[in-house]
Amino acid sequence: MKPAVAFLSIAAFIIHASAAESPAIQSTIRFNGQGRVLISWNTLPGGTYILQTTADLARTWENLDTDPGRMVAMSNLLSCERFASDTVQFFRVVWQVPGMVWIPPGTFTMGSPTGEKSRAGSREGPQTVVNLTRGFWLGRYEVTQREFLTVMGSNPSFFNGVQTWPDPLTDYGTDLDRPVESVTWSEAVEYCNRLTAQEGAAGLLPGGYEYRLPTEAQWEYACRAGTTTRFSFGNALECDDSCGSCTIADQYMWWCGNSEYQTHRVGQKLPNPWGLYDMHGNVLERCRDWYSGSLAGGSVNDPTGPSSGTSRVWRG
């Protein structure tokens, strides 16, 4: 399926790269002698915290109903008391970054299999097993015109007021919550650099963190979100790629069958299984890599694409 328009956005899912292997924060746990467990942790700027527990480290961590009012601030520390359980419990504190989704490390098969419908001829293969050894933060939504304008002081977007295409003199309105588009790769990188500098200077970004574009492997891993189908929501073959009614795809993406050939406000469709919106449709998205004609094949760790090229990757 084709995106709504072929305009390029910042790979709106800008990475909030971390030196940490997981979003868990180092914490100190001790008993206070009154049947309670006291959990304390160092705070990081620009985020909130969720207390999680498990009775078995092999099981999924569960969120505790941590009332911020019960958290006690002590200089650069926060602490929270919980009643001790009769069973063994493990606790951890997870840093939540507003507008970002934590993508855990993992392994996936990159590229489409032989015979999959509408494979892009220049990227047909071979399929490659990719191991991403480090997790990363990714934007929940595409970068909006409002966000870009705030940082860069300009808005290059085509769908911003009266335009001459596809319908001459059509007023598409000025909605700064649409994704920014018509952005060059250099502009996308400069946006990331300026945002890193601004938030770092304001104390909103911890040391060792930065905003940058995702690699193509990181983008596809996040888009697939643990799925192996043609799209993260299934194969969506009911509409056969025609621009007609496609009820399943319509729930998840803006495409030629429902977009009226214009961009739309971010986050209006259903997210993928990892909570990321507009990974399919709306706009194409910039990635960090130089473009190569085919994937590497075999098995690779943390690929970053070729060292040089004539164009950069965009996905969507």
C-alpha cells in the first residue's frame, strides 16, 4: 500500500538514544522494619517513573499503582513505600519519557520474503536476521509541524494552508499537529542536533543521551513490533492494493484509499503492537543510513548501512 503522499518527513520517530541497556533505573530497596519495603532511586530529568514488580524474573514485569503523592522527594532522589509481600518480590523503577516509547533490544528478520505481495524490487532481499543489542527510545508520533517550528523557526511543510496540488487553490487549513514534511535529510539531522542542545542546556536531557534519526534496521524492527506479517496489523490483502475500501488497513493507516491525498493529524489511527502511531501511511520517514540496493543477508548485529552513498533511506 502506498502512503498518503510521497512527501518526506523527518523520521519522526526520533531516537532518544541511551547508554543504558534498559529503561530500568538503579534503585535501592530496604525494609523499614514496619512491614514495608522502601524503594529509592536517582531521578533523571524530563520524565516520570513507574514502579514495577514481579515474583519471577522470567515473567513479565507488572506495573504497580504508584501514586505520585506517595513518592517522597529527597534532593535528587525519589522514594516510595510498598507493603511487603509474603512471597518473594522483585522491584524495579522504569523511567518514562513523555512522547517516547521504549523499544527493547531483540532479534528480527529484516526484509520481505520471496513471494510477498508488492515487494519493492530494489529491496527484495536477501532477508537478513538482525540482532539489535541495545534498546532505544522512539517517538510515539511523527514529528509535528508545531514541534519542528518551535525548534527550527520555520515550517517547510507543503500541507500548510492554501496549496496548488492536488486541487488548485484548495485551502487545506493550517493544522500544526500534522506531521512536518518536505524536510531534507540535512534538515532532519539539524533538527535532532538543535533539540539535543536545547534540552541538554535546559536540564531536560541526561548526559550521554541524544536525539538522532533511527537506523533503517531500528525503524523496521520498531515498525514490525514483533510481528512477521506484511504489515504490523496483518497481511491486509482484502483490498488488493487498490485505492478502494480496505476496512482493516483503514483502522491503522492513512493511504491512497482514505487520505484524499493529503497528510493528516498524527495519532488518529490505531498504533502498532508497541504503541507507535503512523508507522504505515501518512508520510514517508527519514532514516540515518545511506541507501543500498539490497540487504546484507545472513545474520548481522546492529547494522548501520553502507559507509557512503548517493541517497539516504526513507521508510513508511
